[in-house]
Amino acid sequence: MIAKSENEKLREIAAAINEEKPFVYIVQNLENTFGEPKLRPKSDPLSMLINIILSQATSDVNSERTFGNLKKRFGNWRNVSEADESEIADEIRLGGLANQKAGVIKDLLRQIKETRKTLSLDFVEQMPDEAARDYLQSFRGIGPKTVACTLLFACHKEVFPLDTHIFRVLKRMGVLPAKITDAKAHKLLDELVPKGKFYSLHVNLIRLGREICRPREPLCEQCPLIEYCDYGATRV
């Protein structure tokens, strides 16, 4: 008997979850509650990737400021790639983890320049979703969420980013097990989310996690997903 691939196993798991907790209705209930968010127009993938790197462990306001500082100081990514890490770190210090982020950005730009001979990621838009995800994850310090956000926001690819709010919600619902790797969780959600609803579900699950399915004292009685939630069933 031929052993099943990891992707085949994930599809079977996703099918079983969808039988019990249909994601088409989960998306629908959230949109009925919060509305249907719309993606902004496509944008430069490299700029988006660097912007998301800068957003890690800081507020949106601070990450936007540090991104603006980089663009103002260096003008373009070629100049950033030629700058010392300490110079990059000085411009992004407001966002925290400046030395770590500067190293990731510097290394990212170096690898792209060495392998592609130009500082551009425009080509990833033409790649199949899984190939594009695997390519971006090959860079040091670039994790599944950063990759998924870049591909979804910049290229409108059907990939699903998970953040801490989404992990909490989906674990409470019983969609994700208590212990699962980031990479596996991201691949599983790619199989679960209905086509065309990746951005809507991403935004609305974050809103649900912030406003209703809070870390402490969740408002289960107000939750539009209560009928699909294992945790909520024990409280309401």
C-alpha cells in the first residue's frame, strides 16, 4: 500500500473537520456579525514582506513608523541591502527587536540579490500558492505567518495567516489541537477555508478574538460561532 503524503492526510483531516464545523457557515456567521472586509489592491511583495517583519512584536503604529523611517533614510531596498545592520537597526529601533529584525532584513535582501540578481519578489505572484509559500519560508527568520500575510495581502493568494487571536479561537472551537506547529496549522487552514474567503475569515477571526473570544472572560453568549465551539458548549 502506498503511504499517504502529508498533504493528503491534511486534506482528510480538513474534510472531517468541515463535516462537523462547516467553514462556509463559520465565514457566513462572522460576516453577518462583522461585515465582509475587502482586500486592498495588490502591492509590492518585497515591501510587504519587510513591513510585516517590522510589525512583529509591536503595534501597527510603530511598525508603520519604522517602515517609513527605512524608506526615508535609504530611499530604496538596494540602499538598505548595502547599509550596515547597525544603520538599519537605528532606523527601526522604535518597533523593538531592532538588531534581530535588521539582521533578518539584511540577510533577506542579500539572498534575493544573490539568487535573483535583482531586488524584487514580483515573480512570486506567478508561482503556485504552495511553491510561493515554500520559497519565502526558505529565508532565515521568515515564518509561516509572515509568509502567509505577504502572499495574501500583496499577491491576493489563497493562503491563510494565523495570529495569536486566531490560534486561541480555533483551539477553543476544537478546530486545532492544543499542540500543533505553526507550519502544520497554516497548511491545515489553507485546506479548510472556502475559496475567496481567506482575507474575510482572517480579519473577522481576529476581530472575534479581540472583542468576544478574549483571552480572559470570553463573551461566549455573544459569540456568532457558539454552535461550532467545543469550549463555548461547556460555558453556555
